[in-house]
Amino acid sequence: MNLIELIGRFHPVLVHLPIGIFVLVIVMDGLTKFEKFSYLSASIRLILGLGIVSAILSLVTGYTLSLEGSNNQDLVDTHQWTAIGTTSLFTAYYLLRQKLMAKQLAHSITLIFLLGMLAWTGHQGGSLTHGEGFLTEGMLEAKATTEQPLDIKDINQAVVYKDLVQYTLNQKCVQCHGAEKQKGKLRLDELSWIKAGGKNGNLINVNNPAEGELIKRILLDDIDEHHMPPKEKTQLTDAELAIFQWWINSGASFDKSVAALAPDAKVIKALASFKEENQKQVTSNKKIRASIEPLDKKRKEKLEKMGWVVSTIALDDYHIRLTGYNLEGTVKDAVDAAAEISDHIVELKLSFSALKDNDLSNLSKFKNIEKIWLDHTDISDISLKQVSALKDLEYLNIVSTNTTANGLRSMMQLPNLKMIYAQGTKITAEERDALKASQSNTKLYFGDSMKSAITDTLFTKKAE
Ligand code: HEC
């Protein structure tokens, strides 16, 4: 990190100073209108002066920070100008305050206006660090972009980038790299953003395709912390991976059709399975929509009262994740209540809860669960027996529980189960090796990679 970068890094901390001081000035100035507080007036000039000095420092650090570049350059530019404007206005206020004080109404209006400018500037800065909509995110229902899967009729006519690559990015990447969030300062929702690249620059390396950041990230081992998408998220299928590699290696054209890029036998196979998956998605989305209603508000509130965190996942509000870190009553009651909306639930998190065996006796009703977290609880194989009713289950976490190799073996019969996290269970080292040797489609993790184990079970900051 060079000096310029170092100075820039102070900006997010430093900006709180002028914001705090200016708010204080406005409050104090407002109070001086009351006789009782008129004595405050004497100190305001000094405080306001300090505020202006700290605002100028924030402008300087902010400017150096902006030199690092951002994917949201437009917002950076606007933020820069509103910040300069706000600082100038406060400076003007410093100079004219005495005169304004004589005119009550004009003074009050000025204060309100200054407060508004301050809030606006601060909000822009917040949007740059937390992503646009960071204020409203929790308040509004998750935006339901009910994007229909595209219906590919003739795969040879499909445009590789738009119909296959971008389509996959929309499904599996854009929730973190889109208009709402720009993780790694990267957006993948439109061509221009993809061309702009992320925090580490270009995504696609035309001269040396294999070195491009995009392909490198998705090809990394899936327990590597830089692997994309992050391992707890829906992964790219083998077919999608093959199509991405083929697209990159053939020059990452943005307008050529499948036929024009002359797929070889392996890619043709991948394309066929991509199309098949795609058709399945089209029909299954139709099916889900036909058979269940969007989640009922009252039921949602009822669950929230019991301590469940209800969050929508994927792109619509039909599918939800229930998280029970802070359940009010017994886990059994909470799970039984959740069973009323079981069709909606695709992810169930009971990590670190007071979960005990037999609390999950109604689990078979949750036909659509794909991921379940039972880690750091007192459960044994009895609970696993109940879990084995979940035919769609893809992911299971039983870290730090009393489960044994027997219980785990029966889980591995589940047709769709891809990953089990099982360190800290009663499974012995020998049994691990035997299980690993026998593993079919299911990957077993026993804490071989501490990092993945930790990131997998710790709470994420935002109560998801
Ligand atoms: C759950 C959120 C999430 C999803 C989904 C996700 N990413 Fe990321 N991505 C991140 C985070 C966080 C970072 C920054 C940390 C890092 O660099 O590993 C990142 C960084 C990246 C970077 C590096 C950008 C740079 O220049 O440093 C690339 C490339 C990337 N992601 C590609 C993808 C692709 C492709 C997908 C979909 C297949 C995807 N991501 C899905 C969260 C996500």
C-alpha cells in the first residue's frame, strides 16, 4: 500500500467527524432559539470552525480514496461534488451566521437545508461503502425479480455470451455482483460492467485466457476461500463450467452464436445438459408457482415472533431460509410452527440452537429443503434419521454434534446430497478414511481446511 492509498483509507473513519460536528452545530443552533440555551451561542463559532477543518480533511482523504477507482464512478463523482458543495455551504454559513441570526425564519430554513445536504452527502458515501439501498434493504421486502428462465429453442442459434454466460451469471453471481451489492467492487449484471472488471482489474485476459480473474475464480477448488461462487451458495454445474471455459478459451466473444464458436464433442454434451437443466428449471418454476402461493405476511410475522429470521433467497419470494439462532420457546415448537409453511422452506439453519433429538420429528413435511445446518447442537443419529427424509437435500452441516459414522453412512444414500460438514462428531479417524474412500457424489469435510470450517459455521455479520 503506498502513501496515497494509506491516506485514502482514513476517509471512511474521518468522515464521521464533520458529520457529527455539523449535526451538533445544527442542534445547538436550534436550541439557542430558546432563552434557556442562549449561552450556547458563544461556542458555536468555534465548533463550526472545527467542523469545517475536519470536512476539508475528509475532502482530501476522500479524493485520494477515489483515485483507487470504483465501479460506481458516477456515484463517486456526485458524492465528491455534493461533499464539496456541503463543505462550502457550511463555510458560507460560518461567515454569514451572525447576519442570519437576526432573521429567525431564514435562519431556521438554512439550518434545515444544511441538515438535508449533510444527510444527502452522507447517504451517498454510505451507498458507496455498503452498496446502494443499504438503508432500505432491511426495511423493504427483498426485491422479487421474478426473472423467467430463458426458453432456449435451438441451442445452436443461442448467443453464447448473452444466452448462456450472462444467463448463468444472473442466476449465480448477480445477487452479490449487481446493482444492489458490488462485492469485490465487481458487477456482473451487464456487459459494460464485466468489461470494467473488479477491484483487481480485468476479468478476462484475451492474451492468456486461463489467467483471467473470472475463469480463475470459478475454477479454484471449491473450498478455497477465493472460489466463486462462495461455497455455501449454489455452485456452477459441470455443464456451466464447461461452457464458461469454452467461451473464454475461444476468445470470450460477446456476440458470436454457439454454431459460430464451433463446439467440440465435450462442449456439445455440456450444451445439451445445459439445455436440459434449463428446461427443467422452466417447468419446475412453473410448478412451484402453480402449487404454492407467495409467502403469507401473517405467517411470516408469526414465525418472526417466535424468533425465526425469515429471509428470501434466490430471485423470488417463494423460497425462504429460516434461521433459528435466537428462538424463543423450544426448538420443537418452532420447527412445528415452521411446518405450516414447509413448502416455502429451502434452507433451515439451526446452528448453535437448543436443538435436541426428536425436535425434528416433523421434518419429513419440509419436502423442499436443500440445505440444513444442525451444527453445534446436541443431536445424535436419531436426528439424522429424520433428516434422511429430505430427498432434495444437497448440503448438510453436523459439525460438533454427537452423530456417528453409522448415521453419516445412511445420509450418503440421499440422491442429491453433495456436501457434508462433519468435523467434531463422534466419527473416528479410521471411520473418516473409510467414509471418504467410499464416498460417491457426496463430498465430506472433516475440518481438513480449518478456514472453510470456520467461515461455514460462524454467524455472518448480517443476521441472514
Ligand atoms: C454470496 C456472494 C457472492 C456470490 C454469489 C458470488 N460472489 Fe464473487 N465475490 C464475492 C466477494 C465477497 C468477493 C470479494 C472477496 C474476494 O475477492 O474473494 C468476490 C469477488 C469476486 C471476484 C474478484 C473481483 C476482483 O477484481 O477482485 C470475481 C472475479 C468474482 N467474485 C466472480 C464471481 C462469479 C463469476 C460469481 C458467480 C459464478 C460470483 N463471483 C458469485 C461474493 C460473491
